[in-house]
Amino acid sequence: MFCSVHGMPQCVAMGQATSTAAAQTLRDGLTVQDIIGEGLVEDLIAQGVNGLGGNPLVDR
């Protein structure tokens, strides 16, 4: 009955990552293709994103 709820954390994380990448393009004058993954991860960590489903956002 509530199977769709199980996918919500992933949807929220993807939305936050996408909007953060869009903000980077505006802030830094980049195209989407020019986004650097490490910079995106740094911004997400600064926003408090630490991981998803018990998995870390990055291997440290």
C-alpha cells in the first residue's frame, strides 16, 4: 500500500542535488556540463547531506 514511500528519500536527494547543481551554474556562470562532481559533493555536504540509506555521500 505504501510502497511508493520507500522511494521518496532517493527522490528528495536527487532533487536537492539537481537544484544545487543548477544554483552552481548560475553562481559560477557554468553550463551543466561544466559542473565538477567534487564541488557539487562539497556543496551538498555543506548543506548537511551526509548520505542516503546508511551509505555515505562519499568515501572518506
